[in-house]
Amino acid sequence: MKAFANIHPLVEMTYFMSVLIVSMFFSHPVLQTEALIGGILFCAALQGKKAARDIGFYLTLFLMVAVTNPLFSHNGVTPLFFLNGNPVTLEAVLYGVLLAVTVIGVLLWCKAYGEIMTSDKFLYLFGKAIPKLSLVLSMALRFIPAYLRQSRRVSRAQKAMGLYSGKSITDRVKNQARVFIAMISWSLENAMETSASMKARGYGKKGRTNFSLFRFYASDGVLLCLCLLLFMIPIMGAACGITRFTFYPRVDKIETTPAAIVVYAAFGMLALLPFILEVKEAIVWNCYRSKI
């Protein structure tokens, strides 16, 4: 079940932009940890057991980012040990961990965005205001998953034709090059067909009517107001200096004032909002099933 995918696209876009803005531009450990946890739970709720397949990739990326920073950055006043005469400081290690948390969190939220915000929703939101740009962006956002699906089809077709019988490195390179060339032709042809199809339908012309299944209900309005409220609290906290956090030369202490706790709680609720909706939908669904 994708309960969050059933709400209005305007609410979904507002929500994702709010979470991504805080995740990318706020370097606070509490907020970044909340964003990471919210992204993990949301992706797990969306994909179920399939989400476990990417654990190895994210753990490897996390370690690479976390380890790289202290190896190249030697700022800080608390050296842990020396490597080739250069100090590896506690501040650099902690900043590397925060940077890794930020990168993984943003990737997870972008992945959830790709699952929820389909091309028709994107065109619905921006098709009238910026028709050409919205069409290009919509094609670009769906290009990678479509490219991967088509490349698997081409690879399986060529295996069925016996073109992957050779096991040498040269044969593998030739086979991958053959798939790559086929995918370039497919990408160009697909782009031309899409543009011709949209032009034939009168896309972007003045006076053209648009059919849409999306309706803005009262519940969408309530959810939109809630998202904006929970987003504005961290913004106000940043304006007041509550979310400011530095690692160099010394690591700052995390504020525990009432205002800071309100900021942490607001963004934590914002990050967990889709997961809460998914859990609520699952509970309601199971209750209805049990009554059948």
C-alpha cells in the first residue's frame, strides 16, 4: 500500500521539498539523524523486502564518505592518532560521520521521491506554467529507471541469442558495448517519439484543456498546512541560531533548550509523517481484511 502516493501532488511536492531543504542545508546532527531515520522507514514501507537489497550499497557508501573526510581533513584540536605524520582528529571523524548520514539520507529521500512523484504528477503541477521545461524534467527524472529496465531487456534478449557465450574480458567488453550502442539508439528514438506524441496532442498550446484525476480535498489542505508548519519551525530555528552547529575547532554541544527541543520534535514529526501514514493505512487495511 502507498498511502502517501494517494494524496494531492501539490502536498507531495511541498513535503519532499521541505524535507530535502532541511536535509541538504542544515548541518545539525539531530536533524540529519531524524532525516536518515525517516528516509529509511519510508523506503522500507514503500518497497518492503526489496529495500533490503540496497543495504550493502548504502553501508559501503556510508563507510567511504565517513572515512574519507578524516583522511583529507586534519582540522580539529583533538587528535586520535597520526597517519603518515598527519593527525586524524575526533572533530574530522565526527564531521565525516555527519556527512555520510547526510548523503545517505538525501539519497533515500530522492529514492522515495522517485517512487511517489510520477511523471504525470510532475506535468500536472508544472505543465501549464512551464510546459517545455516540465516535459524535459519529467523525461529526465524517468530516464534512469526506464533506461535500466530497457537495458535488462536488451541484455536478456542477447543472452537468448547466444551472444554472451564467451567468458573472456574482451568478449564481455564487446557485449556491454553492444548493449550500450543499442541503448543510445533506443534513448534517441524514445525521446523523438515522446516529443512528437506530445506535439500531436497540442501540449503547451494556449487554450488547451487538461484532464486530471487529481482532486484537492479538505484532508489534503490539512496535511499541506501541517507540512508547512512543521517546515517553518526549523526555518525559524535556523534564523534564531538554534540549528547552528560547528565541528571545528571543537565540536559544539547539542542544545537542549525548550526552543531547540521544539525544533527537533517538529522536524522529527515531519520526517516520520509518511511512515505514520503508511502504518495507519496498513492497520486499517488489515482491520478490514479481518472483518471479511
